[in-house]
Amino acid sequence: MPCLHTESLPSLPAEGRYGVTSARRGSQGSRSKSGKKGKNAEKGSFVERNDSEKEQSVITSAGWFFSPLWTPGAKTQRLGFRMGKESEKVKAWLDDHSDSARSYFSRSSRHWMHGCVERAQAAQTLVTEPRSRLTNLGRRRVSHPLCGPSRGHVHPATMERPRSCLSVHQIDDPVCLDRAGGRSPQSLQSTYFPFSPCVSRSKCLPHSLSSPRPAGQCKRGESCNFMMRLFGGLIRPLQNKIICQILQHLSEITQAQRCCLSMTTVDKTGVKCLGPIFQSDEESVYGYTQAEWDKCIMGYVVSTGRPLNIRDSHEDPRFQIELYETEEDRPKSILSVPILNHKKEVIGVVMAVNKSRPGTCVGSFFSEQDEKVLSSHMVLFGLILENSQLCESSEQESKRNQVLLEMAQLVSHDYPSVEDMLSKLAAVILPVTKAQFCTVFISEDSSTGPFSKIVHIEHKESNCSVQCSTRDYDSNDISYMYAVHVRNSMETLNIINRPAQISKVSQIRSLIGTPLSGKQRDNVMGVCQLVNKMAFTETEVFSRADEHLLEDFVVYCALGLQKFNSQQRADKTRAKLAVTKEVLSYQISASQEEINASLEEAVIPSADALCLLDFGFSDFDMSQNAMTQAVVRMFLDLSLPQEFSVDYKTLCQWVLSVQKCYRSNVVYHNWSHALRTAQCMFAMLQTKELKSNFSSLEVLALMIASLCHDLDHRGVNNSFIERSNQPLAQLYGHSSLEHHHYDMCLLILNNPGSQILSSLSLKEYRACVQMIEKNILATDLAIYIEKRTKFFKLAQSNSCLWTDEGHRELLRSMLMTASDISAITKPWPVQKRIAELVATEFYAQGDREKYELNIQPMHVMDRENWTRLPHMQVDYIDGICSPLYEALASICESCSPLKEGCRRNRKHWQQLADVGEEEERIKMKGKTDGEREEAC
């Protein structure tokens, strides 16, 4: 037909399309008849042409519908290919890629057909040959399954593309039909393809759309006007009303009492089965109202893929029709034909029941001609259904993606309660699935029964809202029983109750339930149910798409519940942390009596009296009160309380709180070490080079960091913390102890009564806190080793700039390390005593590594190497201390005493190492002499 690419009949096989259909049924007589038809068509294709007309005329009517989906010639001609080697290559390629070619031409033909339908209304003239001109082509063959004139020729120059005046969606609306040129359903003519050979003056609409006409008048096969309208104008999924109209049309052309349709589907086991059955006299679908023989016959056709024509069902032994209830409802004759897609796969089945003679009530049987007519209609109907399925699946996927996106956004929010979260999620899925209720049964480990809570959400269609409520479960409730079944089986349940089963007690018409699983499938968190498909929908049965949506919904419900439970646990953890901090704050806070006794009412000695300006400072002979007074004196002499408006009582309480946070059972990293580090920093800051270049805020940050750099030290290093997998390692990862010291410093600074930074502006506070953090982290020797190379280069080249913030930060880090290891610069008696304390702490850690972690400790922490202490001290001075103090002395000459003290102590340690080696040689020599004497 001109609306699609067509070919002349001689280019087609002689048997035609129905020869293939008959061959599939195994009927040899049908093949011979079809062959004759092809020959007659080929013979009648040669018509005299006018000599003045040089253009080839086009066949516009042959009672056939030639689609490019099944004619290779039409495919190549449409693409502009000609005969020859290239054409043969194209044909060979199309044969090798048949699926891709079919899919492409199917899409192209649908788009092209839809454009033709939309342009039909603008058609100006109807170009047809007079019926008398066609008499030379022969009379219409009664045996042919299609209707219309046998063949008509139209000059190509006079042909126009058809234009539509109505879409297929307007067929359902009589008002639209009236507006379309004043036509009524009774007077509607075929206007979609006005010059098509398939166009007939008779009307081809179902009873609901056309006026009464004799049954069986339409025998136009796959070119049926009514089917062509659906194929050309269908851009949305088929509705039940349209399906019923199609079935009514099929009943008319086959003169059947009724027709029914069922689409194939796949059950959960992967077996192909029949879906709901549509009736030609019903607009709703109820699978349970069909008789078993209906399903049996249709299932037989689906399994065989061949038509089935039963003249007398009572005499057919394959189907037990006598089991049907009443005599008047028993079928007499049955014709069932499969519906195939473009891949020749069965996608549905149509069944016509009880052939009736026109004008009589006497029954008859379906002829071979009826079988051909119905089969020819199913060719185009297969395309219509396939297009409808594609459109429906596309719409469902688009709708599903939108639902998933909305639910993903909702899950990311925080909610005050589970009910609020579930109601928000249910508000998305309820309108899409058209369900009346959504019930979520929640299980908890602490509950004694299957479920601990039930959240019931109702969809209010009147105001498009949801109403959420929590109720206690009733073990006698039918929905509760279904939920228990789903929870135990861990499978989706989709049921529908017969009208007789619906009672006042249980108003459940349809229900679908899915288990709520956690990260592991066996971890059942609950069950989600959708109840009662809305009555105004086309079907009251939840579809497979609804099942998929519910399965997606429970995934997001599970994520939401896990997120809510995690949030609750996090809130409880934060509450416990707040309580712990409150208890710790109380424990580290100094009492008023302690403040008065040691600081507030005491006279603070001067820096000279406490030897605070001496790099050889020692605290071994100082009392605890004197040590705290020394810290206060350092802050006073640096004018920090006056500079930053620090209350004296607040300063005293802060110093005492810092003292309490150092553990007294740690041998070396205790309050004494903190005081020595702060005193060394104080002495360096009082030198003229540093005092004139550092700001007051930098001095404050350095003093706070030096005093707090080892808060709550446990007597072990970072390596032990990581190896023993302590919580500090899990919390911080690297430099665990230094990060912990900084957090403890902030805890004390923010503790009520100890807030010495409270008078700082926000900008000053942030800058001070950042410097404190960097200063404390700089005491990690691993960080020191990373940074010292750059510092040494600046010192060697004398290019350290005080105006460069990076250089200032690097210098502050080096000052922190110099203060931290300043024990190596103390007078020899002090230095030796401190070294013994460090060795004791190291040996204790080495013992724990041996007996608790079952690992070999480092050389310096192995107690068995205690005689090697002088050698290890020399290596420590050469590798860590001396390079730092030499570089620092080159930048700040006032810090030279630190370098000199380090050199002196190295000499002492080297002497001890030499003595130890001499003693070792003597010991080894004596041992060797003794062995020789024994040998003699």
C-alpha cells in the first residue's frame, strides 16, 4: 500500500503469505490454493499503460499489506540500493543480521506510519480508479481472506501521502468524532489512508464505534482499516477498552459469539504461562472467572504455536468440555490462533467461540476461510501488541526510575521517627501502584513475636495524601497471617480474593507482600504489604510491574530503617560521650581549696629564683606546688594574662587541670617532662631574636602547646598503639598519641573554669587553636624527620625569612622538637638520670611487646640490651639532637647553650661507651684464656 514501501506481486513467492501459514498448519490444500492466488495476481499485474506516460505505475491495491519488515526487496529499495553486486552484499548482510534489520525496519515503519496518520486530515483529493476501470482485473475472489478490489493502478504523479484527521485515541470519544468534520460514529468513513487498496466504503469498527452491519463483512486481513488505525495511531499502551473493541471486531469478522485474548507471561520458575484473559463483552479482567477448558485450549495453542480449529468440541477427546457447568454455556465450535512477534515467538493467543450463521441462531463451525482471516488479522495485531508492550515497558521503566529517584532522595533525609520516614516513602509508591493501603510489619531482635511494630499507611485519593498510624498486631488478622507467611517463605506473595471470599471481617480484595531484608538475605527486618488495588483502575489485580516496584520499595525501606537505627545508635553514643565528658570534666577540674593553697593565695617566686631562664633547669628538687607556680610565673613574665585578659583564677585552674591530666604512673612522659619542655620553650622565647620576632599570639600558642604536648600519655609510642590495635589507632590512624594530646588540650581549654582563651576574638581563637594543633603534632619525631631537611637548608644558607609565614611555621615546629628533647642538653647528672627514666619506660614497653603481642621489640626497647645504652645515646645525639641544635644556633645565637650542652653530654656518653667496650674486651679475653687453660 502507498503508505508503506510496496512491491509488485511478481517479486514475491507464488504461494503468498497464507501459503506459509497453511504450511505451518500442515494443510496441503491451503498451500495449493494460495499458489493459485499468487499466479492469478501475477497474471493480472500487467495492465495497459498510456504511451505518453513513461513513468511506471505503482500497484496500490492487491488485498495485501507489504511491510518492509518481511520483504528484503523493500528493505533494499527503501535504503536506495539497486540491483548488482552491492545489492547482493546488502542482502547478504541483512540475512546475517536479521534481528537487527527487523528491529530497525520495525521502528522505521512505525515512525513513518505514525507520520502518515497525522497527515491524513490535510488530504485534498482522493485518487482512485473508477470501479469500472478495474473490471479487467477480474472479480474479487471469495476465497481470498482479504477484502477490497483485487488490484488498482494509480499513476505515481497523482499520488499523495495520506494525512490523518483522527488519532486512534479519538475513536473512544464520540465527541471528538463529531468534531472531526461533522462525522458521527455511525457515518465515519475510512479517512486514514484514502487511496489505500485496503480502504472500503463499508465501516470497519466494533459495535461500540460503528453502526450495525452484517457479520463477517470485513475480511481484509492485516490491512483491515480498523487494525491499521490502531497500528498507525497507537502511541500508548493498549487499554482494556481498546482490547475489548478489537475482540468485538474479531467476533464480527468471524461471526463468533465471543472472542477472548490472553497474553503469555513467565512465572517465577521461568515457565511460559497464560496471563489474565480479556473478554469481548467485558472491560475488566478476572482470571479466575474463566473456565478451565478455556485455559486448556489456549495453553495448547501457546505450547504448539499452531492454530486450532475444533468443529465440535463435544466430539474432541483432547479437551474435557463436558466438565463445564451448564449446557447453554458449553461451546460448540472453537477457533484459536496464536499471536506472534517479529521473532516468530508466541506472545499471546486469541480464541473465537461458537460460530453463528447470519440471521439465525443455528450454530455452525469455523471454516478454513475464517481461520485465514483471523490469522491474517493476528499478523498486524502482533505488531500492535508488541508496540504496546514496548510502550508500556518504557512508561513503566520511566515511572520506576522516577520513583527510585524520589525514594533515594527521601532516604537521605533525617526523620524524627520510623513512622514519619515510612509515610514519606509510601506516599511515593501508593499513587503509582494505585494501592489503597501500605502496611509495614517491623521485626526486632528484642521482640518475642514475629513482629514488634506495625505501621499502617492509608492512601487518601480525595486529597492525594497519606495517613500513617501505628497499631498492635492481631494474630487473627488475615493480613497478619499473610505477613507471617511471607516472612517465613522469604518470597513475594501476590493474591486476589474472589468476590465471594470478601467479607465484613476481611475487606482484602487484592494483596501483595514482600519481605524486608537487611544486608544479608537471612536477616529479615520485616514485611511490606500493598493492599487493595483501587476500584477505579482497569484491573483490581496487582501486576508484575507492581511487584517490581514493591521489591524496590522494600530495598529503600530497609536502607531507611538501617539508617534510622544507625542514627539512633549514634545519638545514644553521642549522649554517652557527653556524659563521659561531663564526668571527666569534673575529675580534671581543680577544687577551690587546691587553687587557693597552691596558687591563688600563694606568693609566686620570680623566674630567677626558680631558675626558669637557665637552659640547665631541673625540677627534681621541686615540690608539686613549686612546679605549678613555675608555670604561672612563665605566663606572667611573658605578659600573656595581661595581653589576652586572662583571669588569674582561670589561669591557675587551667594549670592545675593540665597537671591532673598527666598520668602519675608513667615514668618519663609525665608532669615533670611537661614542665621541663615548657621551661625550655620559655627560655628560648626570652632570647632577643625570638622575643622580637614572634607575636604574642604565637607565644601563647607555643607555651600552651609545650605544656600540653604529652597530655594523658600512656608510656608507649605510636607503634605500640597501632600494633595493639587500640581505640586511639582506630580513631586517628597516624600520629595517634599527638592527636590525642591535642584533643585533651582542647578539652581542658573548653572546660568551664579553665577557658583561658575565652577573651580572644573568633579570628584570634581559630588562629591560636590551629597553631596549637600544628605545634603539638610537630613533637612526633616522624614529622620532625620529614620537615628538618628544609629547615637545615634554610639555616645553612641563612635564608630564613621572618616575613614568610611558611618559614615561621617551620621554625615553630623546630622549637617544639628542641624543647621536647631538651633533656639531652641538661647538665650531665640531670641528663643521665633522665636517660635512665626514658630507658625504664622503653624497657617496659618492650616487655609488653614480648609477652602481650608476641613480637620482638626494637633494639632500644629490649631490656637485654641495657648495657648498650651509652652507644644508643650517642647514636641518638648524632642522628636527632646535634643537627637540630646546630641549625637552631645558626639562626638564633642565643640558643647556643643548647648546642653546647648536647656536645658535652655526647662526650660523657662516648666515654661510657668506650669504657663499656673496654670492659667487654677484657671480659671476652678472660673468657678466652679460661677456655684455653681448660683445654690444656
